[in-house]
Amino acid sequence: MTPLLWAILAYVVVQMSVGAWAFRRIATETDYWVAGRKLGPTLAVFSVFATWFGAETCIGSAGAVHDEGLAGGSADPFGYGAALLVMGALLAAPLWRRQLTTLADLFRARYSRGVERLAVLLMVPTSLLWAAAQIRAFAQVLSASSDLGLEITMLVAAVCVVVYSTFGGLLADAVTDTLQGVVLIVGLLVLAVVLMLDPDTGFRAALASAPAERLDLVARSDSWLVSLDRWAIPVLGSLVAQELISRVSASRSAQLARGAVLTAAVLYLVVGSIPATIGLVGPTLVPGLTDGEQVLPRVAEAILPFPLHVLFVGALVSAILSTVDSALLAAASLLTHNLVGSFRPQQSERTRLRLARAGVVACGLVAFVLARQADSVYELVESSSAFGSAGLLVVMLMALTRSGGGSLAAGAALLAGAGVWAVGSDGRWLELEAPYLTSLAAALGSYAVVAVLEIGWRRWRA
């Protein structure tokens, strides 16, 4: 193995050691899923930042901007950064006050067990796709740092992240997120400084001469409706992400949750602009590159001395591990806490913890299969943000605002949003210019119509 690969594996071992430290401090299911609701400012901020700043920001967005210009960054970093701002400003405090373990808990409390279970079936694929994106990105880093093929590195990546993710739940995740967030920020800043100050890189000249069409945030070939749809997916779809909601619930107070998400949003947008900028000038810095997702690792390898390159690769690994851990925990929490747990509510805490960890392993295996079948990290992330999220967003907002409508209205919104997206997202069944906005309208319309019928039925019976 190469010295760099040894360094990566050593870094992974350090992360696992931190997780093992937290393992002994987990006594209950609440400790495992939401860190006992005791996260302070530092852990809360860096946990949100590091969880959100994953493979798609480093590998996926750099590759998308490399291929499409800044319009390729409509999802990341710009769209997901905007989602954090909306969450912090409007939703973090109301969600914290509900004392949730998962978002599905809100649906059970406001509607019914049936709505809770239906929501789980729609939310779990989102987290699994997100985890698959991180596994694929980790494999890209390993492949770029060694002579191993992508298939082999993907298997190694999957084993590493599954083992890492089963240790200490969200407490371990938050502690390692803080370490990973610092390494990530330092690593990307070092790369940016070297690129800007070293005249031999040609970075400043390439940035100054970037074609005008590559600087547009909206693709010139897209209509305004298509562009709005592309932006709506990351901004609105991410508001129902269990990975983010678990951090809100784990904070010590509503005010802390709000401030942590807003602070993380600013960090995310500032640091996330570095991979996007490198992707923008990537065709000049690394001419002839056929796989855009390799642009960031290749640029770093070409210009950084070995010690700084190790730091940079550590930053990429940090971004990936912090996000994949959260995604696997999110999927497993929904499956074991809300689905399996709803059928067996009398389980002991020991049994719940064992089931939780088994759920993380099972979700990791599924994510590995998804990662092997996808064509790119960016494809996985965009799919994860859109699948089923339109109905979930409508039902969440209705529950938080205590609007009219019961279980039937909520179920209709969930099914309508997912159904319209399923038949219209790829154009095979319906040719929809804006499939996500259409699914959002279908979910909202279905909720409103069925809610009116429910209210009328109750009045008629009274």
C-alpha cells in the first residue's frame, strides 16, 4: 500500500477510537439516537456542519461544477446552504420543542401510527441514498490515493463506515464531527491558500479567464420553471432530513438549536465555496479529466507536498465519515424506533440498543449495494433529496402549524407527493417540466381536499 493509503487508514482508526470512547456512555435508546439531548454549542454547531458537509460538497459538487459550471452547484453548496438557513430561522426551535427522536414521532403524535409508518417507508430510502453517496465518495478518495479499482475501494469503504457507525450513536458522531469539522476546514483552507499564492498552479489566471457561461448560477438552456425546480429540491427537500432534525433534537435548548443551525449554515456556505471554485477552473488545472468527481483529489495531489496532501485527504475522509455515520443512524433510527418499535413497544433498553446497532449494520449493507449501482455521487444525493420529500414537507408543516386535517389528509399528501415524483421524475411515465414542484403541489392539494372532506364528515356525524 502507498504511504498515503496508510495515512488514511490510520485516520480512520483514530475516528473509530473516538467512537469506542463514546460506546460506554450509551445507556438508553435516547442516548444512542439523540445524545441524551445534551449537545452544547460547539458540538451542536460542528455536528450540523460536518454532517451536512459531506461527499457531495467535496467530491460531488466539485465534479458537477467541473462538468456544468456554477449551474452545477445549484444543489451544493448553494441549495443545501439555503436549506440550513431556512431550518435555523424558521423550523429548528418549533421542532426542538416537540422533543422528537425522529421526524416520524411528530406524525405519530399529530396523526396516527399509520401515518408514522408510511412516513418511515418514504424517509428511509432518502437516508440510504445519502449514505450510499458517502460510500461512493470514500471509494473515490481511496481509488485516487492508490492503485486499487473503484469496486475494491467501494467494498473497503463500506466495511470501514459500517464498523465506524455502529459504536456510540449520535454522541460519538457529534464528538467526532467536531474533530472532523476542524480537520475539514483546515484542509480545504490550506488547499485554497496554496492555489491562490503559488503562481505555478495557474489558478488565478484560470479563474480570471473562466468563460462567462460557466459563471451562471442558472443553466442558460433551462427554462425558469426547470431552474426553480432544480433549486427547490435541495432547499425544500432537505428540510425533512432526519440527519438534520436529529441534531436539532439533540441540542440542549430551542435557542441553542436555532443558533447552531444558522452558524453551521454560514460555515457551510463559506467553506463549501472552495470545492465549487476548484471545480469551476478544473478543466484548466487538470485538462483531459474524464471523471469530474476526481477533480478535487487530482488537484490536491498535483500541488500539495505530501504532509499537506495527507491533511487534505484527511479532510475529505472527515467529510465523508461524519456524513455517512449520520445517514446510517438516521435510517436505522426510523426503522428500529418507529417501525419495528411500534410493533414491539415493551422491549427493554438493552434490546432496543442491540436492535439499533443491528439496524445500522443492515442499512450499511443496503447503502453499499446502492453505491455500486449509481453512476455518480451527485446523482445519489439529488435523488435522496427529492424522493418522497414533497409530501413529508407538507405534512410536517401542517403538523407544526396545527392546521386542520387528520390521518387521511396526511396519508393522502404523503402518497400523492411520492406518487407524482415516482411517475414524473425521469420522464418515463409522465413528461413533467418541474416534477418536484408538481409533486409538492399534488401533496398540498391532496391534503387540503381530504382535510375539507374530513372536517365535513365530522360535522355531518355530529
